[in-house]
Amino acid sequence: MALPQKIKQWVTGQDGLDKLRMEEVDLPTPEEDEVLVEVHAVSLNYRDTEVAMGLYNHHKGVTQPPAIVPCSDMCGAVVSCGPTTNSPSPFKSPAFRVQPGDRVISTFAPSHLTGQIQAKDIGNGLGGPAPGVLTQYRVFPTYGIVKVPEYMTDEEASCLPIAAMTAWMSLNCMRPKGELIGSTGKKEIVLCQGTGGVSIAAAQQAAAAGQEVIVSSSSDEKLEKARKIGAKEVINYSKNKDWDVEVMEKTNDHGADLIIEVGGAATLRKSFECITFGGLIACVGYLSGKQDAEGDRTNTNLLALKRNVTLKGIVNGPRDKLEEMLKFYEEKQIRSVVDKVFTFEEGGEAIKYLFSGGHFGKVVIRVKE
């Protein structure tokens, strides 16, 4: 195929959602152990709005550049490959090689191949501080992309790198080696806060594994949609401010075995009140803020001791776990829930729409029509 000499990409100066701009740049060329990918679809995460507003600053030692291509999650097709080497480096394994035409997704932190994420991995995360994927073409290292199942559309596959992967790690990261959610036959109750990308992916995964799912939202309409993707119970937290009490009632005072905690300051205390003894709270977000209101400081030590709780921060996951998740998705034929698709030219509007919070599942930008 004939490739363009110039391509378009979105850029943010991290100075506001209304100041994203589109620019034209030269087509990049893949070098040693790199591939050029034509981007077909990009999905958005709450993190992208924070980067655009200059608020993504809680990782110590990570400095954001003055201007950056936003977003980290894409699905596209390999169009050309740079020279291949046979170095013994784990980053140059033959297992990472792809061919032109292969359909792939990006990994959030390319150097995070296995195990615990490190500062250096966060320091090369796509869409901040490393250049992101809201562009027509992008060069990736061979280890920074993963082939995706054919049954998924480009839009569905683009939703996997952060939201679905974070959900997968939340559900599985504390289990004994070799075990996955549902694999032992043990029934668990999973509480998913809200109906954004991570929570809906976690609800789908847990339901597909045969677990009992509770979804909370301020919208009855969204809760009905949650039932259709596998939620056994739903809770409208705007109608019932004591939603933690309702969780206990719905579980016969057992509580949730695992909570997908996305609220942060306004929800964490209640999560501690409705988790089962010995349960896991997976902290993946802070949609209600990063600090408690004055006079309501959360004594995390006391709350964790109260029900012998594990509080685990989740920052995405390694490449090998993403491949593990993809096998599960293919086995269960899970399809990502896409709320709305925008055109590439509407990229700025798409990020504003995500920030408004009206979505159910994921917001996607179709880069290639």
C-alpha cells in the first residue's frame, strides 16, 4: 500500500480540554525491532482528560513534556517492519515478532513485560509522558503491541489495553499462581462502582467467570444496561446514599469479596464498610477527588483493620497478563461495551464527552474510516 508522507495527529499542551489541536507531521519510519502501525481506532480513558488538563501528576519523578499526543489505547494494523535483530535481550524475543497485516493493540507501558510495574515503566507510559496514539500512524517497539482475536471489531479491541486490563488485574492479581477468577469453582461477589470502562469490563469478566456481580450507578437507565451484561444486583447510589448498607443487605451481611473502587475520596470509606472479612478493595481511580473533605479524613489503617481488608492499588498490568486476558476473552467471546464512536476530526469533542461522565462503557474515536 502507498503510504502518505504527512499524517495528522492530535496534540495537547496540557492546558485544558478546549485547547486540544490537530497538527500535521511527517510519517514516522520504523527502526530496528520496531513496526509502523496504521491506527484504526482509539479508546479513551479518564486518565486522558487529566493529561489534557495538566492534572496527571501523582506519579513521583514522572515529568510530562510541554506538548504531547494524547491517549494510550489503540487497535490498528501493522504496515511495515524495521530490521530484526536476535539480541538475547528480553525485549527482542522472537515471540514479539509480527507481520504486515497483523491486527494489534498497544500496551500501556511497553517495557512492562511481566511482574510488578516499576517507575521506569510508568515513565514510558503512552499518552503521558511518552507520545500517545491519537494519530493516524505510529511506530511501536515490537514488544509494545499484541495481536488481537479476529472476532472483535477494531473499536472493541481498542478498549482492552487499559480498561479491560485494569479490570483483569483487579480480579486476578492477588490469587495464587495459576488461579484465575472462577477457576476453582468458588463463588465470589464482585462490586463494580459506576459504569465507566474499568467497572463495566470487570462486570463482564466476573459474570463470564460465573461470579455474582453488583453494579452501582446514579442512573436507573445505566443500571438496566448493567443487568443485560451480567449484573445480578444493581444499586442506585443517588437514591440511596447508604449504598454500603444496601450491599450488605443484598449479600446477607456477607459483603462484597472484591470491590472495584473507582470513586476515591467520597467512596472509599463506604467500600471498607461493605467489603467482606478478608476481602480485596482494588483501587483503580479517584473520580470523586484525590482528597477527603476537611473534617472527614479517612483513617485507612483503622478501616483496613476493621474487616481484615487488603487495599491494592492497580496500575494496569504486564504484557503477559494482557495475553492471558485475551485468551479468556476469546474463550468467552466477550465484546467490549462501546458507548459512542466519534470520528478522528471529533477527537477533542470525544474527550470532552468522556469527561462529562454520561457514558456507559467506553468512548472510542474511529481514526480510519
